[in-house]
Amino acid sequence: MGLSPAAVKQFYDRFGARQDSQAFYEDRALEDLAAHAAFDTARTIAEFGCGTGRFASQILTMFPELSYTGFDVSTTMLTLARGRLSPFGSRAAVHQLAPGTVHLPMSDGSADRLVSTYVLDLLPAPDIEVFFQEARRVLSPHGRLCLVSLTTGATAFPRFVTSLWSLAYRLRPQLVGGCRPIRLGDFCRPTLWDTLHHRIVTSWAISSEVLVACPASA
């Protein structure tokens, strides 16, 4: 049993800027995501779980034509993200979601890219299913869903680290911020999505799953 939505908000309100300390294992996966997201052909990007705005700042710096909308449940994270993204002016906006919210306050087909990194591994499986449905709704016809999550290691030692992480999650999810290894590919139904890029990236024995997909044609 993971953290309740209210407990997730409370944890990340306390955790705050320490979120950026996880860059040591996140950055390689984020770099791989950025390399396959085709941000250069997008105009609008939305992020489910903007955190401190670290990844958004990198994207907006690299691609000056992009406009960005971020969402998060944590009041602390929103404050940090607004401060970090303030140099981008009207190109960037962040909004708060109620704890447990998976539906995005966005118009149908309004995002060229929908990004979520290290957030879906906080959610129960039914909410992840709903998120994938929401992604199809908010993405433009040629949009891309761009995801990273914790996942199971592909070789012996990363698998051992995965087992320790999963045990900590079962015993006391607060120790791992409510996150646990998941398999994004299990939620990316081939009848609904065309997978453009799918890779497991391991850094410091912690494995991350990178997935880029677009809505399948009817």
C-alpha cells in the first residue's frame, strides 16, 4: 500500500528543493527522453508533475519557441517551479492540482507534448490507466507522450537494488517518497499507442524506464 494522495502532497511539500538531489540517477534518463521527444517540432508542452521546474527550465532554454504549462499537487514544488521558470515570462505557467487528481484542466488536443517524469510511479495502477486515457485526450493529433519512471533493473545488481527499493516501499513507502518500480510498457496499449522509443537506462544501479509514444491512428 503506497502513500495516500494527501500524504504524497505532505511529503513533497516537506521534501522541496531536495528533489533536485536525485539528479545523480535521473539525468541520464531525462537526457535520453529529451533526445527522442522531438521538442524541436513542438509548440506547446504540458508536464504532469512539474516538481521544482528543473527539467522544464532545461527544455525551455534549449527550445525557445516552446510554451509550457506545468501541474503539481505540492505547494512547495509550485513555489520553486515558479521561481525557476520566472525568467521565461509568459512562455511558462504552473498550476496546482488537488491531491489525487489525474484529469488535467486542459482542452482536447491542446498539447504537442505531454511530459511526466518520476510521477506515475507514485500512482496506483488504476490512476495510471486513467492518465494514459487523459494523455490521448489532451495530445494533438501528432503529439507525443514523453515519460520516465522507476522500473525493474535489467541486469543482476540493478535487479537487486530494485528488490530492495520494492521492499522499502512495501514496509514504509515514506522512505522512498511513495515511489516504486513500475513497467510503463504494461500501460501503453498497442491498440491505442504507437511506441516510438522505449529504453531502460541505469545510473548508479537505479533503473529508469523511458517511453515516448504517440496516439495510434484509428
